[in-house]
Amino acid sequence: MFLKNTWYVACTPDEIAGRPLGRRICNESMVLFLGPDGTVAALEDFCPHRGAPLSLGFMRDGQLVCGYHGLAMGSEGKCAGMPGQRVGGFPSIRRFPAVERYGFIWVWPGDAALADPAKIHHLEWAENPEWAHGGGLYHIACDYRLMIDNLMDLTHETYVHASSIGQAEIEESAPETKIEGDTVVTRRFMENIMPPPFWAAALRGNGLADNVPCDRWQICRFTPPSHVMIEVGVAHAGKGGYHADAQHKASSIVVDFITPETDTSIWYFWGMARNFNPQDTRLTETIREGQGKIFGEDLEMLEAQQRNLLAHPERNLLKLNIDAGGVQSRRIIERLIAAERQTVAAVS
């Protein structure tokens, strides 16, 4: 149950540097590669000759060569040639709209005629040299909506991430959730608390004292189809909290692109963008390593949760006020999916 007429992050450019990449997105098997002019191409991962996955092939002169019998495919999905054979009359295979933007490769798994790159959300931190970004990719065996739930309710940090970003004050501070069009925003503010280990290290990375009381904030923003950006940070107490001058705080944006693979698995592109000391590559790597460990803890919990839900489909889950962000995000997804299906039905 996911939107198809929308843009999803499929991979990063380094994953298709000189080689094809097979990836399943929204139950669509794709092969991604760079064409002869360096532009991104995404085709169905199916050789029209004998049905072998094209992703098991290789690149030659900007064409994708099937690793089974050598059939070459062009970036438009048309057969380009095969040693000793006539293949010009073969029908083209499906081509998915794909673009490179903001350091990611985006694909549109739905109706190609509706694909418009202008619909990709603007990411200021990806283009501004005053920001630095570091991240990674996890494959997680869970419904993409479980990850949205996880990110829109950070109460779990107290327990799942107790050694890094968790602290009791999180669950003691009530979150506030509101809807802005198709965006859901959940905010939580904590005042005059000691920074947890991860944020103490971030303060040191910005040349600030790490052993003094701070104000902390978490502002989670869900936007369709499945993206969550979270403004997080700490500032020395009494300096203005979220609105404090840069010299008194360490703040970042947690970047979460959740791309459904199947109904019960996802490609999770995680990262953190920061606007303090952006030129410090060592700090970027240190934060990336720390964040990777934190998200690894989420992975274990989410996969176990998914197994439980599959084993007990008849169970009704309880909802609390802390679940409002995830609940409202799901309602928006359901509404947009219903509208998409009505449009498809009307056309057909």
C-alpha cells in the first residue's frame, strides 16, 4: 500500500558508477545505470531475450549488456544490438523516469506521463556550501509505515537509544502535532537538561562546552510519499533554545528517505545535515558513524516488530497521544493513495 505516482530515492550516484544496479522499488524490479551521455536511466530488470535480470550484466560504451547472452540495451529501453543476431524488432521494455538531484538518484515507479522533476522537494542543505551531509543506506525488513511511525514519535529514544541520544526527559516532555496541508509536524522541546552522549559530542565538535545544562528540540516533518526530515539540536540553556544564535548551539537535520521495496521491506536512506563546521570532514565522518549505530538499533526493533505483526494480523494496536504524528501521516498516505487509485480507475 504505497503511492506510485511520486518520486522516491532509488540509490546514490556512487552505486551506479560504471556498473548497473538492480533494485526493487514499490514492488517494481528496476535496473539503474548511466547512459552514454552520463544521464541516469532506469529500466525494468528483465531482458526481453530470455528474461534474465539485466542488473546481472555490465556496461559497455554507455549501453547495458545482458550478462546471459550479450543483448545490449539502450537507456530508452530499446534493444541496441546482440552479437550475430537481429534484435532491432524486439519490443522496448519499460522505462521508469529517473533523475539525479541533491546527491541522490530519484525514480518514479508510476505513470511516466505524470512524472515532473519539479515535484521533488527542495533540499536547501544539499545545495548550500554552508551545510555538510553524511549518511548511508540500510535494507530493513519492515513495512515503510512502521519506519514513519518510528521517526514521527521519538519517545522510543529513551529506551532503544539509551546510550546515545536517549534520556528520560524525552518521554517527560509532551509532543505537539499539527497538520499543514499534506505535511505533518510533531514538535518536542526540552529545557535545562544535560545533553546525552551524542549531543555532548556535537557540542564539542562546535567548540562548545558539553557539561552544562542545555535546551533541546526535536521537530519532525513528514511529507509524502514517505520522507521525514527532523530538526534536532541543543543550545546552552538560557540562550534562546531553538532560536539561539549559532555560537551557542549545535543543530542538524536528520534526513530520512524511506523507499518501499515490497509491502514488508524498505530501502532506508539515512543521514544528517549540519550547518556548523561544515568543512570539518572528520567531524562529518564521526557523526555519520555515530548515527549509523543509532539507526542500526532501530533496524533490529523494526524487523522484530514486523515479524510480530505478521504473526498476529488479527491484533488491534493501541494508540496513544504520542502516536499522533504517525497516525496523521498514515491518514495522509491513505487519502493520497485513494485519490491516485480513483484517477487510475477513471482513466482505464
